[in-house]
Amino acid sequence: MLFEYTRRRGVRSPVTDAATFRVDRLKKTATRGSQAMDLSHLIDTSYNYHSARELRWHLADRFGMAPEAVALREHA
């Protein structure tokens, strides 16, 4: 399943001192015969992610999928 997300600047992690980001918008992209769906309301948009990989794992867990089944694309 392909998700497209829009990033919002987060804070510096107090543990790793690395930059983080928050998800502003999350959409399931359109597939043949269906339209794109906004899924922003189904995730915690206040969470500070350290990487797209971490976001992918959280989406897989949230939607009951294997992480390999989740594809991400950042909206520019």
C-alpha cells in the first residue's frame, strides 16, 4: 500500500539530539478504480518521527500490515 505524507518540522530529540519531523498530512494514494483518501485523522500527528523508516513501521503496525507492504512517498 502506498502512502504519501507531508512533513512538518519537529523538535530535536532529547535522547539522540537528532532532528525529527511530524506528519502534517497522510494520504493513501489513488489506485485503479479508487480515489486518494486522507488518513491524517487515523494517526497521531503530534508524534516526532526520527526517520521515514520509523514512520513506515508505525503505519504497518497501525494498519495491521507487514512493514514490507508499506511504501512511502514524501509530498514535496
